[in-house]
Amino acid sequence: MKTFGCRCGNTVFFENTKCVACDHELGWCPACQNVTTLLPADGGRFHCGNDSCTSVLAKCHNYAVEHVCNRCCLVPDDSSKPAEFCDYCRFNDTIPDLSVPGNKEMWQRLEAAKRRLLYTLDLLKLPYGKSEDGVPLPLAFDFKADVVHKRKWWWAMGKEERVYTGHADGRITINLREADTVEREKSRVFFQEAHRTIIGHFRHEVAHLYWQMLVQGICEPEFKAAFGDHENPTYADAQQRYYEEGPKKDWQVNYVSAYATMHPWEDFAETFATYLDMVSVLDTALHMRVAESCDPTTADLPIMVERYVSLGIVLNEMNRAMGLIDLVPEILLPPIIAKMQFVHELVRAAAN
Ligand SMILES: [Zn+2]
Ligand SMILES: [Zn+2]
Ligand SMILES: [Zn+2]
Ligand SMILES: [Zn+2]
């Protein structure tokens, strides 16, 4: 991720909505692809504060009304209305019930992670869109909470509708509970995970979308050679075995996580998510002018891995210095790098 500049000269960040130095509102300008100073104009509109752009902008509905977004929509030159939702919020199909206290704050955290996800997909030029954009597998987000019906009468049982974080045919569902910091950390400890983050969930689930879009019926033999046979055992059988017997022994040699041992689809999703982690860290290091980074959109995989590993040593020690968990917990051994090479080639081919 880059940093951006307010007109006053202050450095501002991807998530910001206001400059702390000059109090100007900020927003993402889709024309110049920047977090920019929003200069008020007539009719509740704004001008992009970037002098080489000055586009007329309107805040996304989720920015202006809900305060969970910081992106703007371009106001067309003719008298037609700008889009109601920004280029990232247009993929939301279901948002949480905002009458429930606390849901707005948790939704805001999901949106912040979603914007980071889509920024990385844009950086890598990975295809995604809605059905009207003509993409083969339209993307949609459902952000939902578990529904617990309280018993009203003594004979009525308490009923629960559980929401499962997952992917189905382009639709990514995230359980709102994952935005509850305490609940998420409890799950991380229970499942013995090195990390459990909202952005990590998005990266994992979008990987399933790309498997369906870029691998299924296109390069399944090559996938099998890299990740194993996804048809035998079936996903259901593999899942049952995983929950009965736990992960494969000594999984660290061949897999980025214990969960990846469940089935080749989960191995692909975990490996793809790790690849997106790596791209995001390298891209940030590149823009922060940290020595030893590389451009993750053009570099070869061995260089990317080498730089990520050496950055990881530094970043892990930094985190340990502050009493935090390791930033780069994975040990990228050759069998894992071989699978990352498959992901790398898939991503680069999709970008062209
Ligand atoms: Zn400022
Ligand atoms: Zn602009
Ligand atoms: Zn938006
Ligand atoms: Zn999965």
C-alpha cells in the first residue's frame, strides 16, 4: 500500500476520512486513484484536491450516510446522476442489521478489510466484476450475523441460524462475528492458528472464487499435479476426516497452515491467501522505500519469496520487540514455494 498526501502537505493513509493536520475531509478519487483532499463544491459535491485532476466527485452512499467507506464516485459531465455506491461498495449484496447495537462498528471493520482486498486485486489486475460487467463469475459480498431467536414462550426452543464464512459461486459470505476482536482471538487460539484476521478471511475466500474462475475446467490437470487430486477423496469426505482426525502430521513441510491439509481446494485457498499477504507486504515495503523489496506485480516468484523471507525476519523481530505475534509466521519451504509458483503463474496469466 502507498501513502497519500493532503493538499496541506500532511501524509495521509488509505483508511483516512479526515486530515488530522488541516481538518479537510479526504476520500478516494477514482479518476486519479488517490486518497485526496475533498474540496467542497456546489450541491454537496466535491472537487478532487489533486491539482492535476480536480474531478467533480460525490461521496459513496456508504461514506456520506453510513460512514463505513471513504470512496467517491465520479460525477458525470452531463446532468446524469453519479453512481450511488462506489466501485467497491457496489459488490455488497447483504449488509448487517444496523438496528443491532455494535453492528455498524463491526461492518466498518469488514469494509476496511474489503477495500484492502480489492486494492490488491486491482494492483495485480485480477479480473472481478458484476454480471453486468460480463465477468464469468460475478462477485458479491454478504455480511451477516448469526440469528438467535430468543424463546418467547416456555415451550418454544431457542432457535439459531448460523452463518458460515465461505464462498459459493462468486458470493463471499463473512460472519460479522469475525469483526468482533475478542471472538476472533478466541477462535484463533481454539483452532491453533498463527493468524486470524478479517483481511485473511477475505483473501482465503476470494481464492475459492479464483479457483472456480481460473482453474476449473481450464487447468485442472496442472492443478492436480501441484496440489493433489481434488476429486478423490471428495471434499465432504476430506472435511469429515479432517474434523475427526485433525491435520496431517508434520504439515509445516508441505503446507502453509494446518487447515490447508484438509483438501486441495483449501490448500489452494491458503496458499493463494499467503501469496496475497506477500504481495501486500512487498508492495508496502516498496512504497515505504524499504531496501530489499521488489515490485510484486513484475518480479519473478523466487525474488519475491527471497525478499519476503528476509523482510519477514526483520518484521517478526520488530513485532517480538513489541510483544506482538509474528507478522510472517509461515516457513516457506520448497514444496510450498512450488505451489506458490502455480498461484503466481495463474495470477500473471489472468492479468494479461
Ligand atoms: Zn491536510
Ligand atoms: Zn482525482
Ligand atoms: Zn463505498
Ligand atoms: Zn476455504
